[in-house]
Amino acid sequence: MQCLNATVSPLLLGAINGLVQGEGLSHEKIVQAIAELSRRFNRERSSLNQTYLDNRLLSTAYLQYFLPVNLAKIQVLLTELPAPEVVEEFSVLDIGSGPGTGALAVLDWWYQRRVPCAVSVTAIDRSTGALRQARQLWNGYCQAAGLGEIDLQTVEGDLERRAWVAPVSKRAPFDLMILANALNEVHVEASDQIIARTAFVEEALSLLDAHGTMMIVEPALRETSRALHQVRDRLLQEKHCTIYSPCLHENNCPALVKPDDWCHEERAWEPPALIQEIDSEVGFIKDALKFSYLLLRKDGKTIVDRQPDVHRVVSELRELKGEKRAWLCNETGRSEIGRQDRLASPHNKAFDQWHRGAIVQIEKIVHKERGGKVSALGRIEPDAAVRIVRPA
């Protein structure tokens, strides 16, 4: 896996830890609540509802453990965005913000990278308590960084009611909109969740600048990822947007062809010491950031120029006896590609550095014929040039 050393800045960790300590809860209680939330997020999703952010213990557990992890995911994707086409102000809408996950990720990204324009963020959530925490974290970060007052507006609103659009539309259009781990939590009771969630995203896209980006991040679970793939397909069919990343095409998602398939990302990171400590106590392993995502645009801009020989790696590079294989995806579909170790050459040596999420270019893929049938497995020969167009 390509290591990009994604992490959480000391300024963010300081703001989070200061708020957690202010709650006066014991470490033992917080760790137990973290384990409880993890069960709800992963194995007992039927028991999950948005009220956990209004529970003092559960919301503190979320701040301590899940907020740093989700901040790191968003910041990984912020580095993937095209350069903002703005002059004076970069405007952001954090939808279903919780305690300001997207807002804080952008603030830290803007400060650390010295983005040469002002930044303004609007955060909307149904939880009064979560929005209060977002404000406290924002102010704590700004104070520690010596930033003075940076524009943050918080709006209380129910995302399942169309009325949520009106309070934030006054600040539209937005250069960036973030919907992080929230899409799977809205319209849970709808008769058709995919239709309801697609309509919700369509409403949000109406607030996006013509050259802006909408970032949707979801858990890497099969259920939530496949639902995101289905929303993606409906949005494209109805021509409401195009895909900047991760997809290299606008065809129907090939991961939906088989019921057990789904597409997700896995990015390396350096967990903060406290995250490692909690992992050790409860038996978690957070050695990588796992998530599914979409970066949506209205202007047709894409992360790379699309060509039939350019692919996204959508699996790990698997080492088998005498060969390596990986699954790729592009406009031609989802395909398995391999290279036998004995056929390694200077031309194809970049194959050995493939990792999930990388964008690669292959000069030629060979499908051999056996017994009158052409093999579905593609092969890379010694004379085929291979290069990594963009690492993850």
C-alpha cells in the first residue's frame, strides 16, 4: 500500500482533547462507549440513530475516537481536489456536520497549506449539542493557531425535510460541500432509500458552484458502499452531475453486478497515540483509513484524462504462487489483471508498486485462449509498458 502518512495535526488533537477533558468523564467509561458505538456503526446498524450525538457519553466517545479518524479521511480527499477556482473566499457547506467533522478538516487543511484566500464554513445538523461542540472545537482551534475569528455559521436543520435548504441557500453557491458519514443515516425509513437519498443529493447539488465539488464519504461496509454505488448510478442516469473521482467512467457501477461485490478505499495513515491506545484496549485495528467516496462535479472535470488503457486499482495487489494479481476498473468494466513473476521486466516493473486506489496505465493487456475460450484474466507481458499515473 502506498504510504502517504495521513495523520491528524496536533492543533486538531489539542482542540478535541480539550473538549473531551472538559466533559469530566473517566477514560474507562469513554472506552466502553467507543466499543458500543463501534458495534452500532458496524454490526448492529438497525440500532443506529442520529440521537447518539445528543447523548453526553456517546458524543464524547465519538469526539475522542471517531472524529480524528473521520477528519483524516476527509483530509486525504481534500488533497485529491482540483485547485479551487476562487479569488477572495473559499466557501464550504458541511452537511450533517455532527461536531463539525468536515468544517474542522477544511479549517486545518486551509491553515496548514496556507491557502491564499479567506475561508467560510456553514455547518448544518439536526443536533443542537453537536453544533455546540462544533463551535467549541472551531474556536479552540482558532485560538490555539492564533487565527482570530474565522467565519463559521451553524444551522440547525432536519436533513430529511426539504426545508433544510432554505437556511443555507443564502450563502450559496458553495465551492465545496461535504457529506461525511451522513447519507446512510438519512431516509432510513423511506420505502425506497435509494430514490430518497438521490433526491436529497440532488437538492444539495443545487447549492454547488458551477466549478465546485461535492464530497460524499461513507463507511467502507458492503451495505453502505453498495447503497452509495446505487445513488451514484441514479445521479448519473439523471445527468445531475459527473464524477471527478474515484470512478474513471460514468457507466453503471460494475461493482453492483454481483451481490457480494462493493468498492471501497484503503489509505495508509499514522494513528495518533491515543487512537493506538484505545485500539489496544478494545481490540480494534485502525492501521488504515477505510471508506467509500464520491467527488461530484457539474463541469465535467475529472481527476485524470480518461482513456481505455487507464485504470483505477480497486483491490490490493495479491501475491499468489509465481504471480501477482489485482482488480481494475474503468470504462471497459471491472477486470482482473495479473503478471507472472518470471515475466517481470523494466517495462512493467511499476506493476509491483500497485495499490488500492492508484490510477495506472497499461500499454497492452493480453487475454490468452485455452480450449477455444478466451480467458477473462488479463495478462501483462514483458514488453508491455506499465506506469502509475497517480498514486492514492
